[in-house]
Amino acid sequence: QVQLVESGGGVVQPGRSLRLSCAASGFTFSSYGMHWVRQAPGKGLEWVAVIWYDGSNKYYADSVKGRFTISRDNSKNTLYLQMNSLRAEDTAVYYCARDLPGVRSLDVWGKGTTVTVSS
Amino acid sequence: AIQMTQSPSSLSASVGDRVTITCRASQGIRNDLGWYQQKPGKAPKLLIYAASSLQSGVPSRFSGSGSGTDFTLTISSLQPEDFATYYCLQDYNYPHSFGQGTKLEIK
């Protein structure tokens, strides 16, 4: 079945880096745009970044631009989020999600991985 | 960036009630809007895409309408499993942006 599984979360000190992964299965990963969305504890959803199906275009939320990098390896069916210069306000559950073809809504979501930025 | 204003922020209702949640965009977004349901500790679930199209597998009591700047999500007859938090998301341009959420609680 169609599935997304995030990994790589953990506790990290402010200013340090972390890389999240999202393993896709059950669909042709290389045909879909992919997103990262996050949710701080007790807060609403925040869109973070998108990468087109072939990696040709990437867009970011202003809050992470210049610090986070989205990438993908279509040969490994895996999406990544490289997070540098982490701040306390980056503490959140990070979800990866798939683009609904032709519409850009997010139709498949992973269960999320938790990132805690704390000294 | 486009701002999405969702209302109300919380809502108490009873099983069988009809409820409506509203989202307003700070500029026109055609019909490029989706509605998502999230239950505690779970990932969001897509309910409606392109403002009014029902996602596969979603019960027909959910419906969406609107275009331009004003959008609504309607649940025609609340069921116990519908008590959750609902979000709109504009996917008209980047950065995408969510509304702040509406928590639907049992009265």
C-alpha cells in the first residue's frame, strides 16, 4: 500500500544540524512532488517546503529559508530535509506528504518524526 | 505570502448537527484550497481538494465550496468520529499556507 515513513528526528542543541528522511513505498515516487509540513507542540500546521517530482524546483517557508534544504533521491525512493542552524522554534513534529497529481493538495501523509531543539 | 484566516477557532456541536467552517484568503486563490482533518496524535487527512472535490474514501457528509477569497467546509450531519481539528491549506502558490485551525468539540 501507499506509505510514507519519516525518520531521523531526535533531540539536538540549538545551532546544530539534523537530517530527516522520508521513505516512500507503494507508488512511483519519481512521479510526485513532495512536501514537508511541521507542527509545533500544541500548535497548528505549518507548511515547510516542497520539491518537484524531478527535483527541478524547490520552495520554502520564509521561516526556514536559508537554513533548511529539501532534496530527494528518486533511485532510493527517499525524500530528505537537511536542517541547519536549528532554533528552539524549530521544535515540532515533521511530516512528509505527497502532492495530489495536478492539484497540489497533500493526499498521503507519513506519521511524522519529532524534532526537539534544546540545550 | 498569502494569509489564511480560518473561523471559528473552536466550535462545540452535537452529533447530528450541521456545521460550517470558513476560510478567507488575503488575496484571490481561484479554487486552490484543500481541507484537512487532524485527530490528536495523528497525521492530517485530506478531505476536500480544489475547494469542492471530495477526496476518495471521504464520506459524502463532508462538502466544500467557494472560490477567490472565501471558502467553506460543511459537515451535514456530525458523526462521533468527526470531532477533530480542521485546517484549510491554500495551494495556489508558494509558500503554501494553512489556516490556524478549527477545533470541533462535542457539546
